[in-house]
Amino acid sequence: MDSRPSLDERAYVRGGETQTAVKILVVGHFAVGKTTFIGSISEITPLSTEERMTRAGEAVDDLKGVKGKTTTTVAMDFGRLTLSDRVVLYLFGTPGQLRFVQMWEDMARGALGALVLVDPDRLADSFAVIDLIEQYGLDYAIAVNRFDGTPVYEEAALRDALDLLDDTPVVTCDARDEKSSADALITLVRHLLDRAN
Amino acid sequence: MTTPDEQPSEAPPLVRPYVITKGRGLPDDEQLSLITLVTAADDEQRRPTRRLTPEEQGLLELCAAGYLTVAELAGHTRLPLGVVRILLSGLTEGGFVIVRPPVERASLVDARILEEVLNGLQAKFG
Ligand SMILES: Nc1nc2c(ncn2[C@@H]2O[C@H](COP(=O)(O)OP(=O)(O)O)[C@@H](O)[C@H]2O)c(=O)[nH]1
Ligand SMILES: [Mg+2]
């Protein structure tokens, strides 16, 4: 008998031998709703994984040569959506902290695009994240995650404040709701397709 | 399937990553990206030259029943991503696992994949 806890059959990627895995990033500042968003829409219980960082922000994969330096870990969480026998979509959530360069490079490499979650009450907190996404050359859409009691925002003012391009989509979304989250994702993918064509 | 002869491990082992990876260097990032799909190879493809470590054995057992991405393997084992990559690169070299890296980005490929993603999302949630 296997002594290790084995995974449920559904944990595995259906049709893995023919699948193309793709990823979209879900980004935004702390507590904006990234984990909630991924949990609402993922077919698996979201997982998280971590990279070890030295204080300088370099990822370390072993402790050789970093003895004595303080290391911290940074977690990213992710979920999965099997969309067909050919495409399986992964959603990776991460806080926008520039100092975790290695993690950002891992996340951004090959990503189709990014959904930027924004709280209209804390617009300034989103600047750094948007800068980072642009720096990595990723196309994105803005999903305004309206928390209870958040005043109704003016889209024009928000576009102005975030300095968005005219064709960058802005949608409202409740990250706790599957349909609302899916709609935000669909808006992003439509935009990415427009850009690709 | 062979029965592992090591003790069942509940919690992630408290071993320095350097020890777990036996000091092997970093694998190619492209080859073992977060979304590279991994599965166990057939017995005849394996070229055992040494005894697998408990961590390698654990990874191999996890992906014996199907495909998982590198990120999922790290999530399920609770090993740091860098460690999982190094272990997987050793397992790949030994013919124990097969990896399917994601397709290269190219605008034509992207448009086709994006169509597929859009259709899939609409079918699922529309
Ligand atoms: N009212 C409301 N609360 C939300 C929404 N999205 C997330 N939250 C809550 O905000 C808190 C932080 O969300 P979380 O997903 O952990 O944020 P993260 O740090 O970006 O991953 C949690 O308590 C969520 O339940 C939303 O759309 N509306
Ligand atoms: Mg979170």
C-alpha cells in the first residue's frame, strides 16, 4: 500500500498529454481580492507555493553562499481551469512587490496577460503594480473590485488617475462571485485577442 | 507499483534545501517553467544510476497518476519552487519523468490559443 497521501484523480490535468498550459496573472495590492478571485473561479482548491528570497530580493534555491543572510519567503497562489482538451488555463495571483524580481520573472514569462484588481478607494496603491505589469510588457485589463460601502467611482476619473490607454478595458467585479469573476476574465481575454490580431 | 521503503512524511522535511537537492545547480528556467506539465515516465525509459532521494521518490509518486504542472507539484509537496525544479531536472535527466514545456510565445500561436481560451471561458461561464 502507498504510504503517502495520494491525490484525488481530479487533481490531475485532464488530457495532460495533449494539453497546452497557459497562464494569466491576477495582480493587485494587498487585500484587494486576488485570492478570493482565484478561489471563486478555480476548478481545484487553490494551491500556493513559495520562493525563498534573500533580503536583496534574489531568489535562492539552495543555501550555498547565502549563509548568514536573512531569507524570507514570498507566496503566490494559483488555480486552474480546464477549458478544453487542448487548453488548460492557470491563474497566478501575486502581490505587486518589485523587490521579488525572480518571482516576477517566473510569473510574467509566457503569460498571456494580466488582470489588475483595483480598489477605487485605494487607487494610489495600484500604481506600482500597473508599472510593473507594463514593465514586463504584459497587456492587461482593470477589474474594479467594489467592496461594500465603496463609493461609486467615475470611470473617467479612474482612467485618468491610473493613466490608462483608451483601449484598456475597465470592468467592475465582485471577486466573491464566480460569474462576475469569469466576466472580468472574459473581458481581459477579448482585449488580448484584439491586441494579438 | 513499488512500495517506497522510506517512512511516510507528513510535514515538509526540515532539511536544508541544499541537502535535499544534493547541491545540484539550477535547471533551465524555460524547460521547467511554472506551467510545464510533468508526468512519470514508463519503467523502460528510466535509467536508474543511483538511489532516488525520498523527495524525488515523493515527486515521482505524485505524478505517476497523471499530469501536474511544476507549480502544482510544488504546491502539493510544499517544497519551495526552486527545490522542486532542481529535483525535477535530476528526475528528467534520469528518464524518470517526462516534461511538456508550454509553447513558445508567437503572435500566431497566441491568437489561436486566445481564441480557444475565450471560447472555453464562454462555454463554461457564459
Ligand atoms: N465585499 C467584498 N469583499 C471582498 C471582495 N473580494 C475580496 N473581499 C474580501 O477582502 C479580503 C481580502 O481578500 P483577499 O482575496 O485575501 O485579498 P488578496 O490579498 O488580494 O489575496 C477578504 O476578507 C475577502 O473576503 C469583494 O469583491 N467584495
Ligand atoms: Mg492573497
